[in-house]
Amino acid sequence: MPPSLRQVAALPQLGLRPLTEVPRNAPVRWVAVSELEDPTPFLEGGELVLTTGMRLTAEGAGPYVERLVVRGVAGLGFAVGVIHQTVPAELVAAARVQGLALLEVPRPTPFIAVGKAVSRLLAAEWYEDATRSAQAQRELTRAALRGPGPLIVRLARELGGWALLLDAAGDVRHAEPARARRRAPGLAPELARLRRTQRSQDGPASIALSGEDGQVVVQAIGLGGRPRGFLAIGTADPLPPAAHTIVGSAVALLTLQSERPRQSRRLRAALAGRMLGLRTSGTAGAGLPDPPVRVLACAGGAAVLDALEDDPAAEHCLAVPLADGPCAVIVPDRLADQVAALARATGPVGVSGPADDLDSLGAALAQAEQALPAARRVRADADSPYGVLHYADLPGQGLLGLLDPGPAQGFAEALLAPLRGEDPALLLSLRAYLAANGQGEAAARALGVHRHTLRSRMRRTAELLGRDLDDPAVRAELWIALAVTANDDGPIRQAGGSPGGPAEIA
């Protein structure tokens, strides 16, 4: 709201002196300086008019005041000590009779000082309105996340009035306060007018009404020519510009909520058509990815849904949280890498091979889930701490790369435990023996020992382990165990063969 004339008159730095009664709530919208006998053609109403009375006569005081009152000015400021030493008595009398607020402006106060003071008050009011609007919009958005009911409650509180959310037929969905429901029947004619104007798409989307109990504004909700509902709000006084902004925000939020069922309906129709093997019309843009598609198994779980919402590629994906924690995402083949890069911000990602039809999606999900554990052990890069692995790349990871370091470490330590605390040469000899595929001569040469020495060590190793070292399966397990123990808790990549260079064995 603009500052009131009483606020302006009370500013001590101006030294203004009221000569007639100053209304409590008369707003000052601007300051106008004029010495014309009739300045009203250049006024809009709501101004504080300042004059020195250069052209004012005793006979002209009454008509001059009358013209200002008819124009709706906020008040008149008369400077003394310039043309007139005091405010003419005729002017004071006319202002008192006709109800015009008259202020005496002392000689030391220039008109520019009054203009600047009012300008500062207007700027402060504007800033306060803008701040309030922004805060109200944030509160409305928070309320809208909980549904239309909390939004209506918040809107009514922000405006200091009542609010109704009506469906397309005019029935009340939410009312704040509850007694506002009784106003719905009286709004029926206005809803009918809005329906007609919205169908023609050439009329207003809102109607403002004035009545004995205040002001009412009715807004259509929804896009297109058919409203999906209506918002009605009522206040004791006309809405200021800041309040109109708040109402507009509420309408926008309610419109977004009202459009969600349409989006869901198109998506369900597209899914039903695919399941029935139909190429239904009108499904473009429904959010159903076109084949070929891939399935992503994302360890980030529900956090993936939030990550995808912020990118346009998500419009072409279908995501669903799985029961055991990860999230599965069906994505067009052409966008698989882009979506995987988004999802990896929340955790490792396994990517299936391409699926050409609906029947292949189950197999694609299985592929993605098989790739996910290995993706947890893929080395990350500077862009993300998590890795992405395609199912087709699993063989390239090698058998060791697919092992989970935790369980593998436990297996290796238990298998090799009998050799701990024994001669270290036994473990080195076992490595060389396995690297030579069980060929004693080759292993002995690699170690630089006699073949009988190696044979003796292998007998002792077999006794301690309780395993037959001539069995290929036993040798495979031992080779894996040695490879695991050669790594830390990170990805398992080092082979379990004999280390490079000659062994220092006597």
C-alpha cells in the first residue's frame, strides 16, 4: 500500500503543519507541484499537490478546492513565506468545508524535499510488498507439496480472508475456513460465465466482484478451453498488487497439480497399448520410451528419481524403485549413456544390453542387475565417485574384477590360513607352482631352487592345506586366493602368479 497522507504529515524533517483534518488512510501515490488555477487535467488522483498560491485569489479559493476534491487528490500542501506569508483564510475555510486535507509547508522546506520523502516511502512500501510476495510464494509452494488442501489454507491466511477450491462442476473440494463453503452456491453464475469465456478462449480467466461483505475474485484453473476447477477468494478490502501476485502463484500451482492426472492418463494408455501389442495414436510425448531400450539398475535407489527429474531426458524414461533398494530405469538406447551419467551421481549403475520389445525387458533387467555388482568395483573418475558398467563389458572385467572384495578376502584368508606362521618360502613356492600350471621343473627354475626342494615344499603345503595340488579345481581356488590377498580392499585386479624377478630363496 502507498504511504498515507498522515504518515507524510508526521515526518519531522519536513515540518508540515495540518490546518484541516487529515484522513487516517488517505494514500499518497505521488507528489505534484503546480501553480495553475486548474491543475486537475494533469492529475490522476491520489497526489499530494504542492503550491505557493501564485495565482490564487480570495474569490478563486473555493472553486480551486472543489476542483481538487472532485479529482480525488490526497491533499494540498501550501508553502508560506514565498508568495503568501500565511495560508489564506479563504483557502483554509474552503478546505475545511469541502473535506480537503490542507498542510502548511514552512519556508525552510523545499518542495523537492517533500517529493523525495514520499518517493522513499513509496520505495519502502514497494520493497516490503515484493518481499512479502516472495515469502508468500515460497510458503505456498511448500504447502502445495502436501496437496491442494494445505495450499488453500495457506492462501487464505496470507490474504487474511477466505478461499474456496471448486471442481469443474462447482462443488467444493477445499474451504478455508470451513464456513466459507456456504458461499459456493452464490458463485454458480460466475462459474458459468468463466466456463463460457474459457471455451471461446477470448475472455478473461478471472472475475472480480464487490459486495456488502467485501471483495471476491474467482479464477479458472487449468489449461485449454475447459477449466478443471476454480479458485475463489474473498477479502474485506480490494486486493493490492502484491496480493494479486500471491493469488496468481496459487493459481499456477493449482494448475500444475490439475494437469498431473492428464499426464498420468496418457502414460497409462500408452503402457496399455504396448502391453496389448498396439501402436496407439496420441501417445507421443506420453513419457513411454520407444524401442530399442536398455534397462539401468541404479544403486542410488529413490535418489535416482530426484536426479532424473532435473533433466529433460527423464521425459523419455520410466523409473521404478525395486524391492531390495536399487532403482530400475527403462531408457531409450540413444539416451542410455546420458541417463547413466545422471544416475551415477547417486551410486553405481549397471546397464543392460538393448531390448527390442516388451517381452525382452525382464531379461534386460536381469542383465543390468548382473552388471551392477561389478559396477560397484569399477574405478571411478573425476566426475563421480561411482562407476558405470555395461553388461556387454562384463567379460572384459576378468573373473577377479567381478569378485566382491569383502567376501573374497574372507575366503582367501580362510583357505591360506594354514600357511600363515610357516616358512614364507612355502607361500612363494605355491605362487610359482600355480603360475607354472603345476609344472615343477618350470616353477623351480623361476624360483632358482632345485626341483627336489620345490617338490618337498609342495608336499608340505599340501599337507598343511589338506588339498590335492594336482587337482585343477584346487589350483584354481588357490590362485584366486593368492590374487585376492595381493590386493587391498579396492577392486581385485592383480594376478596371483609368481612376482616378477628372481626370488631370493636359498
